[in-house]
Amino acid sequence: MAAAPLKLLIVDDSNIIRRRIARSPAVDRLAVVGAAANGVEAIELCRATNPDLVTMDLTMPEMDGVACVEKLVAMKPDILILVVSALSDKATAVEAIRRGANGFLCKPFTDRQLDEALAELLAGH
Amino acid sequence: MVTEAEIRTFVDGATHYFAIAANQPAAIGSPYLVTEGLPAVHEYSGLIGISGRRQGAVCFTAPRAMLMVLLMRMNETDTSEANMRDLIGEVANTISGNARRDFGADFVISVPDVHTTRKGETLPLPVNIRSFVIPINWRSHSAKLIVCLD
């Protein structure tokens, strides 16, 4: 029997980006279990859907992505988090990784870049 | 005051955005300083407040027709008003966020504040700081990136 696809939660305050990631060929092999518009929603959805993998924006209202990464990792230490953000300075990427993220993809991105970032994340774990 | 090198950062950001997100490069016009009053804007504007080491705002402003085509280029079928507003904010956020590669992490950007305006209306930009306007031409449409930093 084939293994169940890994469950993906998409977190971004932009509906366009959430939909863009959800319909990307890069996530064809994953099961999208939810989409959240901020960190607070993401935590609720994480509890409800138990995702294996999260794409996480950083600049969001209510609770930003860096704070959310830390909370998700505390809730579920084995969760894989790919930060997908326009914040392209090195210090932000380093801080996100320090808080528990596993990878960083800078916006704007192509389908191929998203595919490569997800593949790299999954290959490493 | 914004330096020529800093303007180059935003020009590069706008160029990069259209090349990647729309898969079709934009032509960037000559940036100019607004010497009197506030810059004119298009129907939709995404305003990013800047704090930290610099104070001010960065704004991407575009007409509805351009946003419609941009959404279609992104394979987005939902061209509702909500998605137009979402897109204008996302473009402003992405170009401003990318500028941190050069400005550093203490170039702090807010979440986008989206405005729809009629002809002749202006945005709540800082009145004590002069704005640079970077014209962006993409397909047959014109937009602007407004950089208003101390």
C-alpha cells in the first residue's frame, strides 16, 4: 500500500500566495490540509490538522511568522517549516532557522524554486 | 534623503518582481524627485510603513487593468476586488522586503495598508519627506513605486 502523502499547512496573509502555493506542481505530492492568514490561525489549524510540513510567511498581522515558528516547534518538535518570505536579509533567515525553521525561500519565487526548496527540506529529514 | 544606490535597490526589486512573479520583465523609467506636493497615484496603492533605522513609507501604486493582467499572468482566476487589494499589498510588501538585502534587518516594514483612490486623491505619505517616484511600465500598463524615506 502506498504511503499517505505528507500533510502541508500553508501560512501567509496573502490569499494570492496561499492559492499560488496550493496549486503549485511542487505540492502535488503533498496533501494540503489547511491555509492560515496569520500565526494565531496557524496554531489553531496545526492543532486541528497535525501537519507534517508548513510553509510560513513572516510579515503577518496578529502573530508574525518568527513567533509562530517558535510556537509550532514547541507544539510539534518534528514539524518541518519552510519560511517563504520577502524579507531577504541574512539576519532574518538566520533568526528564523534559530527559532526552529528548516529552510528559507525568498519571495517572489517560481514553481521550480518552490519545488527545489520543498525537495531539499524533505531530503534532509 | 534617499541615495542613488538606495534607489537602485528599489529599481532592482521592481525589476525582479515582474521577472519572477509575472514571468515577464518590466521596463523601469527614470526615477524622479517629487518637488511639490504629494505624488499622484493610480486606483490601487499598497503602502508599507518603514521604521527602525529609516522612517517613511514605500508604496506600489497601479491601475486596476494592470492588476487584472498581473493576476492572470500568475494563473490566478479569482479577479475579485479582494484579490486586487491583496495583490497590490503583496507587491508592495515583496519589493520592500527584498530591499532588506541591502538595507539590513533594521529596515523594518509594516504589513501593507491598501488604499483605493479616485483621480486627484493622494495618499497619507509623510509630508515632511520628499518622495522619489520610480515609473514601472509593464505590457501596456504604467505603475509607480514611490519611495519616501528620511
